Amino acid sequence: MQRKIRVLVGKPGLDGHDRGAKVVAAALRDAGMEVIYTGLHQTPEQIVEAAVQEDVDVVALSILSGAHMTLFPEVLELMNQRGIGDKLLSGGGIIPPEDMETLAKQGVGQLFGPGASTRDIADYIRRWFRETHGEEPCAPAMTANDAALPAGPVESRPAPRRAAPPKRAAESKPAAKSKGAAKSKRTAKPRPATRSKRTAKPKRAAKPKRAAKSKRAAKPKRAARRRR
């Protein structure tokens, strides 16, 4: 009897970037698997305890903090202690190839780096389940819309909706520019006010000239009194 593969996706440690983990979890769910996501900042003990309670087949860890050489062996050891060492421990993150080989020798399954295809991850889990349990996992259910479309149409469906808003924004931009241009022309009229300021300067300069004439006129009067 076919059954769904149960996968636990965990984010151990202080790594706060879970976008890739959510993308993988959604892809595995679309591939017909039951996915349990533990959330951020989980300890190895919490992840293994959740795996035991949920009775999962696969434990997938997403590690981007660089602590993969510590967290993977610790989770694997706890799985052996709790009696679920026969489950698959896989995952991915920023892991160098030499570290992947070292972890594989310790009993960790295949690991995937940045840019790995979600289809390859799903195929690997299906292949492991088939080889380990000797049965075919349950295939993902197809809806009427999926049957009518070619393979991989999900990503292309939202494209027309996303493309529509830029067209409307482009049509409204010329109108906004014309209004702005009309406003700039109207605001350009009150410039003659600066001319009045320039004409006011000669009036202030004329005052010292009158004061100079009064001083010159006073000098001859004083000189006449001295002569007398």
C-alpha cells in the first residue's frame, strides 16, 4: 500500500534565514510529501523530539551559519539515541564539498548546496524511500488544472497578473509629468519680484551723496569766521 513520505524540515542554531527552507518545504509538499516545518532557532534536541513525535521518515536540516560540522553530527547522534537512526538525515546550506564528504562518511545523507534544484531533492528522497522500504511512495495528486497544463506551469501562471500593474503605472506617468510641467510654468511668473529688489539699491546709495554735500557747504562758513 502506498503512503506519503513524512519529512521534517528544521532550522537549528542561530541562523535566521529560512527563505530557502520554506521554498524546499513547499516543493516537497507539492511533490506529494507531508512536510512539518519546525521554525527558526531550534536546538538539536527539539528537532529530534519533533521527529520522534511526528514519526517522520526524513529529517532535513537547513544550515547557513557555518555550524554544519557541529549540528549534523549532534542531530545524528541524538537520532541514534532515540531509536530513529534508520531515518534519513539530509539537508543543505552553505557547505563545502569536502565537508559534505566528511559528513557522508559519518552517516549523513546527501547534502545540497545553494542553487540546487528542488526536483533533485524530491527525487533523492523518493529514491531513498524506495530503496529502504521497498515500496513506491504515494505520488502527488493532480488537479484538473494541473492535468490541462504542461509540466511546470505553476511559475508562469502569475506572470500576466504581475505584468499588468506596470502597464497602468506607465500610462499614468505622462499625465503626472504634464501636470508638473504646467505647475512649473505657473510658478515661473513671479520672477519680476527680484527686479524690484535691484531697483531699491540706487535709492539707498543716494543718501550718502546728500550727506557729503552738507559737509562741503559747512567748511566755507567756518573758514569765514576765522578770517574775521
